[in-house]
Amino acid sequence: MRADILFLIITVLFLFNVTGHSEKRQKLLIDINSKTGDILINGRRLSDFKPSMIEKVLSKPDRSESHKSVGHMKKWKIKELNKKNLPPTIRSYDRIDYYYLYDKLGIMFFTENLKEFTGYNKTPKYFSIYFLANDKHPHKPRLFKPKTVFSGDLHINGIRLMPAKARFPRGLDNWDKTIHLYNTTFKRYGKTSIYCFEEETGVRLFLYFNPGQDRGISFLELKK
């Protein structure tokens, strides 16, 4: 009898712990500083995008994916010695991009192995947050994305982003126009997206909007 009661207590405590942990994982508070690229997740600083650092802050991803492709590098001959105006030689190389997906949180990290000759760098360059489940963005979509949308709170430079109310900003019909949002300056990037760029730190923050009538925000990406 005592063994049955003890087993029941242990089971209840285990389920309570699992439920509490799951709930905690789904309620993230993210603070993004577009000037420096610093990211705070539930008060913990994500100083870089190394997989070990990401796991220290968020634990292991729900799944990891990879995609192999072929890159091409052009090598031009020295102009002074190229008397015959020969075309450049093209050298092909294999590259693999890696995706670290947190399906339960609606966020993802991924690499961009375009210029590295080895093409096998596993450290992500992008951090993305998804707000719409059915993304019909006209730009070329990522090969993978989280299975659920982000349901936590997001602040950019101290200002809360409201996905349900965010709209593609008016007044950006011309490419040379800029707009001040979230304590930084955004420029147009394509027909339905905007971005800000910090020259000193090399940080880029992209906001992508839905092309439908509501044009609400679809997802964002921070690159560094």
C-alpha cells in the first residue's frame, strides 16, 4: 500500500515538473538590441550563435536539419597578364547549411555558408522568430522553419513588438526613403520587408511582412 502511494506521489511530481518545464519553454521573453546584436532570452544573454552557447541558454533544439549544395568561386586572371582576355576559371565546392529548430518556441538559428570555401561552418549567422504559421512571403523561403509560431514577448531596443498590430510601414514606396521604428532606422528591402544595418557592428535586422491585405509581420531575422 505504501509503495503504491509513494509511486503515485512520484508520478504526480514528475508530471508537474514536466508540465511546468514545458510551459516555461513556451513563454519566452526576448530582448533584441539591433545596435549591438545582443539578445536576452528570459534574462540570459546570448552573446554569440555558437551551438554550445545556444544550448546553454535554450537547451538542445527540438531538431536539427542540414542541406547540402554546391557553391562556385570565380578566379580572375591578373589583368596585366591576361592579354587574351580569358574568362575567369570557376571552381566548385561543396557546402552544407545547418538549421537548429526550436519547434515548440517558434524560433530558429541557421548558417549561411556561401563564401567560406570549406562550406562546413556549423555556427549560425541568423536568428529568426516566426509569427505566422502559413507564411506566404514572396521572397525565397527558408528550407526549414519551426512547426509552431512564437507565443512569447519580444522587445526590440526596449520597445515591444506586437505581431498582431505590426504592419508594413507607409511612406516606403521609394527605395531612398527611411523610417524610424523601434529606436532605430529601417530601410526598404524588397516589396514587403525592411531592414536596419549597423555599420560598426555589422548587425542586420530584417522584418518581413505578409503580402496579403493585412500585411502583418510574418517573421524577423537578425544576422551577425
